[in-house]
Amino acid sequence: MSLSDDQIRRIAKLARIAIGEAESAEVRERLNRVLGLIDQLQAVDTTGIEPMSHALDVVQPLRADAVTEPDRRADCQAGAPAVEGGLYLVPKVIE
């Protein structure tokens, strides 16, 4: 795929970039090289290749899921104006 000067001007306008006539040819050449690279990548046969989430086969080290803090819910709710079933009750603010 090759971009024309009109397409380059449209892309520049959409990106809100001021490009002069001299720069337009250079930008067109660079974008055409990028599009050529994309065409090369799309031409590669990837049938049977499993997608990867990371380039390296890394594993996230996880800590043991253990309770380290005491249950202080009753202490925290002792100062609340209204509690029912372990939940804070608040007045209705939207009618």
C-alpha cells in the first residue's frame, strides 16, 4: 500500500500537524516504509503458532494468601451511628 500526497495532507490535518510541501514527500516516504513493514509482517504464516502474552516465559511470584491482620470490624463499627448485620447504615440522600 502506498500513500498519496492527498492522503498525507489529510492525515496531517487529522493529526493537527502543519506539514509543508518539502516535508510532505519525506513524511510520505517514512509512512510508506512503515506500511511496507506491516505488509511484510502480515505476509508471515503464523498458522499453528500459539499467541504469547510475554516474550519470555515468566511467572509472577505470589505470596501465600494468609490472614495477617486480626478481625477488627466490631471495633471499627462500635463508633458508627447505625450498624445492621455488620454493615454501616447511611441515610438516603437521593429521593
